[in-house]
Amino acid sequence: MRLEVDFTFKDKLILPIHYNHIVQGFIYNNISDAAFRKFLHDKGYKYEKRNFKLFTFSRIMGKFKMNKKESTITFFSPIKLVVSSILDDFVNDFVTTLMKKEDLRLRNTPINFDKMEVHDYNNQSDEVHISMLSPMTTYSTVEIHRKKKTIYHKPGDDIFSDLIYKNLKKKYKSIYGGEAPEGEFLIKPVDENKMKLISAKYRGFIIKGWLGEYILKGDPELIKLAYDTGLGSKNAQGFGCFKIKNRREGS
């Protein structure tokens, strides 16, 4: 299930350029069920050594101005945020809180809930054209000269599709307990020249991901899972959220 939420505010909203942790904190802080919030934040849904939070979110959308010297980004009202999850309890709690809470703040700025659309995408297609709303990232950790090094992969490389597929299968098993549907799974750029590499800083660590438009092929159930929870890694940190192109949301 997916939420598209519009917020308004007075004057302007100033955030650091790397603001993912602020939006993530805003989401957690607006889950009213304390036990569920703690479970999701501290543990999530486990598969072997991995823990999945099973939600993702977009970058903030709206009119903005960047100040590279100050490392800030200034947004002007209104703004839109997409939050997506396969967990109905998460979505329902977050929706209710946004509608009822009188003191919503993003960092130190008071914001107002304006309007919201709720979508439940029932995918029946094994091939979709997608556009990233936040960068998608996949990586491998290797050891070089006894030091661990993170290698980020590029869309179009075979390993990129393979790692995303493996990630989705692990998410599937963490939710349902059984094995994910088998078959071909592929993600490829629509135009490699229009892909954009983003280096985002999250709590002191650099995460590299890709924006752009892609063709996603695979089992419809896995495509829906990707739509609800995000493509690739670091979804709950604001990576891997996408929209379906040339299709009305909710259909």
C-alpha cells in the first residue's frame, strides 16, 4: 500500500542536503503504536542475518533551492512525500497519526497535513516501466588487504539485477515464510545516458544509488513486493522507491 501525502508550511523549510535520516525519523515518530514502532525500528522482519523494515519512501518533492556552500536545501510550500509499505498496520497507523496529530514537525519546522492519496497497486504484468522516486542501491562487501570495502553496482550490469532479485526473495521469505516465485528477473535502464548517480550521506556513511527510468521484468508478485517495499537495499533509509510510468496509480 502506498501513501502520497501533501504538506504545507509557512515561509520555507530548510533541511541539510542529506536529509534522509530526518524524513525517516519523521516517519517513525508518527507511528503511534509504541510497541510496533520499537519492533520495526529495532528489529524488523528477519531472514537469516538480515532484518527488513519493509517500507520505503521517496525524496521530498516540490519547489526547492540548494545552497551548496551551506550544504542546505530550502523547500517552498507545498511539498509531497511518498511512503510505501507492504505492512497494513504500518500504513494505517501512519495515516491515522498524520490526520489527527496537531503538532507535525519536520526537523524544527511546523508542517500541516494538507491532503493524501492512498494507492494499492495490484500488479498483473511481468514487465513494467518505472521511474525512481529515490535512488536504488545494490552493493557487495569485499575484503582487500584485510580491510572491508563496499563496491556499489551499476544498473545494466548482470550482478545488479541478480542482487535485487536475491534481495526480493529474502524479503518475500521474511514475510511469508515460503520460497519466492522463481523465474527470470531483470532490471535495465531505458536510457543509460539519463541515469543519475547519487551519493547520499546517511549518518556519516556514504550510500551511492541511481535515479532514472528502467524496465523491470519478473514475476508480478515480486514486482508488487518491490513497489511496496522498495528495490535493492537501504529501503527504510529512503532508497529504492519508484513509481509505475504510463499507468494510473491504484489501478
